[in-house]
Amino acid sequence: MSRVFSVVKRELIDKEILIEKELELKLIVVGLLSRGHILMEGVPGVAKTYTSKAIAKLLGLTFKRVQMTPDLLPSDIIGFYVYDQKTGSFVLRKGPIFTNILLVDEINRASPRTQSALLEAMQERQVTIEGEVYELEEPFIVIATENPIEMEGVFPLPEAQLDRFLLKIEARYPSKNGLITIMKRADEIEESIRTLKPMLTRDEVLEEIKIVRDIRVEDSVYEYVASIVEETRKHPAVRLGASPRAAIAIIKAAKAWAYIEGRTYVIPDDVKAVAPSVLVHRVLVKPELEIRGVSAKDIVLEILTKVPVPKP
Amino acid sequence: MKKPLYTSLLALLTILLLLLPITCAQIDRHTVGFPEQKDENLLKSLKDKTALPEYEVSGEASLNLSEIEQLLRDPTLPLSPFDRYQLRDFSNISVYEAISRIQNEDLRELLEKLYGLNRTLTTDEVLLVLNYLRSLRVQGTLTPSDELLALKALIDLTGSGDESLHTSLLYAMLEVIKSLKARRDLESLGPLPNLLPFQPEGYLSQGSSAHTRPRIIGKLPLPTFPGFPVFPHVSLDQLVPYLGVVMIATTLFTLLRRLKPPSLEVFGRLLNRVKVGLMKRQIGSDQALAGISDPYLKAYWSSVKLMELMTGVRRSSSATHREFFIQIKSLLREDLARLFKEVTMGYELYRYAGVREAGPSIEGYYREMVRRAESKPSA
């Protein structure tokens, strides 16, 4: 079983530091181990920041947070050169992107220019400042959040940029009992997160990333994923189906999921487990059906109940 | 053999005892305690109290809606404030208004449909509605205001062409008012004695002489069933066939229970053989299975087919091997569930993990499953 996830589970879930967040944490670890970025959708106050911060601390990774605003410039994220009067030369002031886990709060509040600069860095895993290329340190994962109900003063992410996020996670409200526990233990939780000690090192995380890359995928599983992706394009309620990048993302995420589940091979169950989170932001529903309440998630789930699993 | 007979007789006796209240209620057809023809004075006084002298149904008096409305305004009529509100401005309301005020949804829908026909109703149609009103009244689901409003709507829907129908409907309204007055007067007589089906003989002799209860029943020290339902429309001769069926079923059940266990076991074994034979045949004739060349994969899919046949749960084409196992696990007996889990895990390792060594175990566990199924084919 993945040491990364077992540490996260033991320290954050079992000790009730993050309540009712098992699936979200599991998917974040999937993102981390498969070198993908995560789009987290949720209303304010559902512990999105705490979740990211806690994982970073536990895994001995660096963590930074950027609050997106319309006047934020690409250089505010990437970095810029400033003139140092002492040395008489320009020195690089690195932006918050130089970290292992970057939490980008309310990504859709940033201008399209800043968004694309960030997303380019996410894809290339490197940034260019004043013509010089800087590699970003591995592991590098962006956890971007967006508020599903805000419509004014936001710049929705274009489809092409959404495609760069490996997974989309819905940060949900806790149940009533969960909420009561959170209220009772609010101060304790805050203190626990503040005093979290790293349980793993960056190298150990990188080692697991390598292992995940080598997880076995049988040919029929590739066929199964291809059928799912094709089906998203054929579905009558879909305006834009999933891209080949989506198919690659499913395989990557399924490998990480299988590893977390303690296997060294992918089975169709892993594909089914990750497919909704991988596809939900890549499948666009026809507007006339969207206003009638048909969601991408419904379509993906329907496809998963239709596409036959590998047979002999 | 005596025991089943005694059991049957006991069951019959119990049923008869339970039926007694029904039969008694049938004998005594008039409302128990309600005065009948014999008590001439009581009847006369009641008639005097409930009669509406000016509108005795003689056919001579002319009656119209305004006069009905006048009668409805009588403050002594036992109408609820809501009924009075519903019946406000009774003679002047439109047919649509009358229908919309009706509270009984079925009745309102029926009248709305008739209103939607946009034509004058025929006498037959009116009679059908009147019958329907009567049935609702018997069921106790018709309030006086609903009945009067329905009659008012019918008057408007029949138009003024058929004078006699019009008058009949007015008299029907009058009957409703009469029954209300009768109720009021009965209430003014004070509380009636509580007469349950089983009362001392003396009191019953004051009522109907023609339908008094047979003496033998009256003398029996029978318990009273104040909450026991009485079915006035069920006659005893209709119950006789049912009684026969109950008797036969009771006797058969008792006899079957007395059958010796070995005979059932033999029957069961025979059934098992037939059942497993059929399953094997179905698995053998499956075209999809015939096309699988790998013997281990074939063993897994054969086990899936066997499980489908045993549990009656068909595997969906989109269900994974693990999902199918979870789906049927609770339906299988413990040994089969354990074996099928082994087969499923073996298949997973063989197919997805590439562990070739897992293949023979799939076949072995499948054979064991078949053997267990033969000894006991139920899931």
C-alpha cells in the first residue's frame, strides 16, 4: 500500500483532524502520485486550504498559497528580477510557483492572462523569466479552487485550460454529525494542523511517484478506457467529449488509485473509481440540457454503467 | 390421522365463531334499536318531527331553488359552519361555481368532465350520477353540502327542457334536507341505548318481530365484539365456498406437515439432480463461453454463469468482476461465497496482474463449486 496515503490516512483521517475528507484526500494523493494537478470545486469554508496545507506538511513538502484577484499579474506568481543596489545587478525574486504544493485560491478570479501563465507552468513544469528557463522542483502539484456559485467578477477557465487539470474534486459539506465534531474540535484541529510534523520526505514521495509510473496495465484495460472516452463523444447530451489527454489522465489516475489500494496492476474498478473525477470537467453538456439540470457527472456515471468491462 | 382432523375441526369452529357477528348482523336487517312499524306511536311522532308538510312528495306542490335555499337557511339544520359557507347564495351560483365548491375530489372531477361535454345531460346520465351520489353517501364520504351542490350542478347541466327530471332533482335536494332534519330530531330525542349485536332478548322484542334473532343464538353466552367489522353486503351463502376452501387448505397443510422427512429428502435430491443437470446444460450450451480458448478464463466465466443461474442475478455487462462478486455475495451460502471469491481473485491475478500461476487455482475452485452445487443447488 502507498506509504503516502497510509500516512495521510493515519494522521489526518484516523486522528480526525480532517473530518469526512477521505475521498478528497485520496484523490489529492492520486493527483500527487500521478503528477497531475487538481481543481477543487467547493464553497468557501469546506477546509480546502487546510486539506492542502496538512498534506504538504505531512509529506515534508513545501506549500504556498496564492489568492487570485483580477489585478494579479503573471509575474506575481512566477517571479521577476529586481535590481539589487548592493551588488549592482538584477536578482531573481521567485514567485510562489516555486514550491511543491501550490494552492491557488479562486483561480477563476484571476485575469485570463495570469491564468494562462499559471497553466502553462503547470503543463511544462518550468517557467521562463526574462528569457531564462527555470525548472520547477518535483513533485509539483497545483491545487486550484473555484467557487461554484460565484458568477460575477470571475473569468471562467476555458475548456483547453480545464483539460490541464488531472482531476476535479468536489469539496462537499460535512454531514450533520461531522459538522458537530468539527465544531467541538475546531481549536484542536487548528492546533493539530499547525503542529503537524513531516512523516515522509520529499524523496520518499518521489520514489512512490516512480513506482506508480510502473504499475501494470493490461491491454484490455486500455481498450476499456478508450471505449469510455469514445462514448463521451458519442453521447447525445454532450457538446464536447473527452480528449486523448483525458484518456491518458484516466490511466495515470487509475495507476495511482491501484497503488493506493495496494495493487501493482490496474483493474477496471480503478478506472471506474477515477473516471468521474477525471472526466467531469472535460465533458461539456449541451446548454439546452444543462439548463434542464443534466450534469456532466450524470453523463459520466451513465456512460460507466453502459460501457462493457473487458471480456474474454 | 385423528390429529389433522381435530385441527381442521378446530379451525372450522374458530372460523364459524368469527363469522357469527356477520350472520347475526344479517338476521337483524334493520338498524338495531331503531323503532320499526310495531311501535306505531313512536313512528308517528318521528314522522311528525321530520316531516316537511308543505313539501310532502305528493307531486302537486311546485318547488324551486329559491325555496330550497330558504329551507337551507334554517339555523336549526345540523349543518356545519363550513357546509353553510359552501352553500351560500345557493340558488344563484353558476354551475361552474357549484362544481368547484364540491370538496369530494372524485365527485368534482366527474362533474367537471360532464360540464366539459358542453351539452345537456341525458336522463340516463343524470341517473348514473344519482346512483354514484347514493354510493358515496353509503360509504360515508359525501357531505350534505357536496350532495346539494352536486344536485344543483345537475339541475343546471340538465337544462330546463326535461321538467320532470328537473323536479326530481329538486325533490332529491329536499330529501337531503329532510334527512338533515331527521338527524336533528333524532338527536333531540336524546341518546339511544347502546345496542350491540348481542343484546338481551328482552330489548330486541321491542323492535322487529319478523327479524328477531333465533332464540338459541340469543341464549348463547357469546362475547361481544364491539370493534369487530360487520360486512352488511356479504351474505352467508357467498361465504360458504370460501369456508370450504379454508377447510380443504387447512386439512392439506396439516397432512403435508405430517409427511415423513425422508420422503421430502428423496424428493429434494431428485429436484437437485434435475436442477444441476439443467444448469450444466445451460453453461455447456453458452455460445460466449464456447468461444473462450483459455481454459482458466473459461473456468472463471463458467463460474459467473453458474452463479447467475443459482442466484437468479444476471451480471450486467458493465459490472466488473469485483462488483459482480459484491452484488451476489449476500445471496450465496457461505461455502459458495468463499469459493467464488477465490475464483474472482484468481481471475484478477491471472488476467490483470499477469500471474500465470493463478490460472490452475481458478479451475480447481470452479470444479469445487460445481461439486458443491450438485450436493445442494440452492444459493
